[in-house]
Amino acid sequence: MLNLAVESVDSAGLPQHSVSGNEGKLLHLLARLQRARTILEIGTLGAYSTIWLARSLPNDGQLITVEVNLDHAEVARANIERAGLAELVELREGHGLEILEQLSNEKKGPFDLIFIDADKRNNPQYFEWSLRLSRQNTLIIVDNVVRGGDVIDPQSNDASIRGVRELFEKLSSDSRVSATAIQTVGSKGHDGFILAIVNDE
Ligand code: DHB
Ligand code: MG
């Protein structure tokens, strides 16, 4: 089923931005370690990471995933159904920041695990919203925070790099979380995840 998800992302011409197999498995293991029952994902693409994460959930668990691109959402919906996960996964179409506000207004959460993998320039804002949708010990994971090492360039004008750097800057002095970055290497090259755990009040 995961191979079918990869193939459909390829054949539908979606960007090659899904997490790799080893990263998907790491997300799955982290969700199991966290004993997550509720997961929020920002940035669905073709639902490849969604499927890895949703497979960690108990039968009464729930994953909400947010996708801004309607073509991507259509591919994702088909992949979620084909994986037999339609009962566990709710796909919301719209911009991450708007949907996060909507979830907050609906009093959704707190989520046990939040995976941020959308437009990188908005990472700091996604992180702030994630904290509002969290509890003590929620695990927040952010994708693409190394980007082949480009993230260490303080002069970069790339909006994605700047978004990631701004988030690192914020985390270095934010007592609301304990965070680190873990580098990954594999079929998607050299990249990494931020792992952040929400501290006590
Ligand atoms: C990009 C986005 C991703 O989520 C990813 O995993 C790799 C690359 C990008 O926008 O370049
Ligand atoms: Mg990504």
C-alpha cells in the first residue's frame, strides 16, 4: 500500500517531496513510542507520511491532516482510502494557518503528536499554532530542517531556509519546549527533523 502511494505521487506528477521510507518508519516508531491516539499533520501531499503515522494509531485513534493543494488532496484521499485508513484519517483542505485556527476554534486537540511538513516559510507560525493545540508532553516534529546542510547559511535569502532558521532561533530560547534536530540521510538525500517535546507549564 505504501508502494502504491509512492507510485501515485509519481504518476500524478506531484512534487517529489514525500518523506523517504526510512523517515516514514521513523515517524511511525516515534508515534508508537509516544503512544499517540491523536495526530495532526500539516502538509499531506500524497498522504505517504500520513499512512505511516496513521498505522501507529489504535482503532479508536484519529489523525487530522491538512493540505492546501486540491490536486494533492485528491491523490491523498485515494491513497488513504486504498490503505483502509479512511475511518481514522480526516483530510481537511485549506491553508495550514487557516485550518489550524479553525481547529482551535472547534476546540480540537490537544494532539499527542504533531507533524509539520508544509510551506517552510511559515514554520514559526505553524509551531506557535501547534503549541496551542498541544498538552504537556506532546511531541512536535518538523520536516526538512537540514536541507543538505543549507540551513547553516545565515546569509540565505531562500524563504524556506529563513523559515527553518527562524524556528531554530525561536526554539533555542523557548522554555515551553525541549527540542533538538536529528539528521537523516537516505533516498531523499541529507535532511532532518526537529523533535520538540512540550514542557510542563
Ligand atoms: C520540500 C518540501 C518538503 O516537504 C520536502 O520533504 C522536501 C522538499 C521543498 O519544498 O523543497
Ligand atoms: Mg517534507
